[in-house]
Amino acid sequence: MLALLPEVEGGGGEPSDRTRADLGRLLAAAGGYRVLASDGTHLRWLDHVRYERHADHPDEVVVRSRRLLARRRRVFPFRAVAEVRRGERTVVLCGTRPK
């Protein structure tokens, strides 16, 4: 299943409330998924999502590396999530560059 954040009519570019809620639901069950940059580069792994201000979608997405002793985590805002691919067990982030 592929979940995208489509643009709202009128060219505002903001996803609808329902689309955000659907994407939030998919992310809540996506712990351990691979996290990819928009160009397909593997970045890290989804550790968890954080809910602070919104009930229908997370505020932040926390990713981690899988190195033996490394416990590095990076936090991305929810708006950076472009799609969740359940069949491939991946989350795609837009506007990210590998480091």
C-alpha cells in the first residue's frame, strides 16, 4: 500500500486532514521500517514517532542507525514524510540529503 500526501485543491500544497491522519496511522505501525531519502538512498531505520500537539498524526519521526555500538538518532518533522510503503516496509522522506 502506498500513502502519499497529495496537494489540496487550490494549489496550497498542504495535505488534507484525512490524508495526514491516514499517514499518521501508517507511521504508528511502522517501527523498524527502512527510512529512505526521496532519491531512494537508505538513510536509517524508523525507531518511533512522537505525538505532542496532534492526536491524528505524529509531530516528529525519530530514526536511528543500526551500527553495532552507535546509538545515534535523528529527528525529522512529520511534514518531511512523503510516503509510507507498507509492502516494502519503507518510509520515504522528502527534502532530506544523506550525510
